[in-house]
Amino acid sequence: MDSPTIFAHTDAHGKLENVSTLMSKSSLIRDKSQYIHRKKDEFSSGLEHLLSNLPTFRALSPASLKKISPHFTLVKMSPGDTLEAQPNHENSIYFIVYGRIKTSTFTDKGKEICFNILNRNAMLGSIDYYSYVGGQLRYCAKEQTQLLKVNYASLVNIAKNYWSVNEFIFMFLQRNLQTLSTRIHDYSTLSTKERTRKKIIQLAMPTHPDANSATISKLPTHEEIANMISSHREAVTKEIGNLEKEGLIHRKGRQIFIPNINLLRSTNSFKNTTTVLQ
């Protein structure tokens, strides 16, 4: 007599499956479950690594980074992709992992006004003081860019629980208010020539804070610079041409080399050249 078959399960079609088939399927399910959990752990670990490289969270312990990482998501942007924000507390906050973001708003007639070009480690979103200027704020990727996104309320709770994060955000807001005051002062007291030269130095300072020479690898367009200094493109183009004629800068496409920052600074009457739009 044949050995009886032991049935343990009925599949979706009502067919009975024996124990060996069921065990095989259970093994596949278990392996798949372990794979999913492993991938989740790897993704979480990746977020923790990205957070640890951001100045805002660099002081946190590995355990703290692991605890806050579920609140963040990775956002990838291609050149020309945009994010739009309104000045309210429901917006998300973004931290630039790498790449560049153009910050701009629009006049009542639809003219775009570029405030700044934000680089790696910058923080943007509803906590950015530009959000409160009025109208709609837009962030546009200038190149391949990655950001870490966090809900405003989540970031507030993180700041409450970790003093180093709280302190960094406070300093960020303080720098932005100082920058706003400086821009108002510059517009009121400096000529277009002086504002253009000051902006060129400011664009060079983030990567070369102590050197007397610097290279700006990707200079913003003349129109973007004009918007940043509250002027117009033709005036900026003329002044950059003057700088080149005077030997104070050397241009190669979008790249500008400043051989002597102190000499460039001495050609102007302005004093404060270290305030960098953040």
C-alpha cells in the first residue's frame, strides 16, 4: 500500500499542498521577509550617514541619528526640477546633501527674482526667512541635487530634544536676519559696481574662507547676480567685463578665478565682505 500523503494546506485554487511544498514556500517567504528587513536597515543606515555629514546633525550620537532618521526622506532633483513653498508651518524643511538650488520668488507681474544660489549643507523651506518676504517661494535645481526632507513639526520636536540641533537652527536664523539687514544696507548705500564686486567675493568665500585667491566653478548667470544685488543684467555684465579688463578676475566660461581677493576688496569702499547668503 502506498504511503499516505500528508496534506497541510489549501492553496488559492483549493488544491491541497503537501508538507514539503509548504515548507519550501515558507522558506521563500522567510527569505523575502529577511531581504526586505535587510534593505530597510541598509536604507536607514544610509540616511543616518547622510545626516551625520550635515552640520545641523553632526554633533548627534549614532544612536540619536538612528532615532531621528525615520523622520527623513531622500529627495532627488534633476536640473530644472522645482519645489514650491508657502510661508506657513505645514511646509517641509530640506537639507541639501549635494548639488545647487536657486531660491527665487516672483513679482506681481510675474517677474522672477532670484535671491540666492544655495549649495551643499544649506537648509531651506518654511524655516527660511525668504518664505516670509511675500508671494510664493520657489526652489529650482541648478544641477543633479539630493536633499533630505523632514516635516516642519518633526524638525521642531528634534530641535526640542537635541540642543545642538536647536542651537544650529537658531544660528541659521540669526545669520539670515543679518544677511537681510546687510542686503538692505547695501542696496541703500552701495553702487551697482560695489554690489557686484562684493557679490563676486561672497560667492568665492564659502569654499575658500581664508585664502587670498579663489575659483568660482559655476558662476550664477548675470541675470541671477543682478537679482541678488537688486540691479539689472546689463549693469552686472558691464561690471564683470570691467573686472576682467582690470585683471582682477580671469574668466573661462562659467568659471572665474580671482588671483587676489584682497586686491579686489581694496578697489571698493565697502567693508563687510564676509557675510555669505546661506
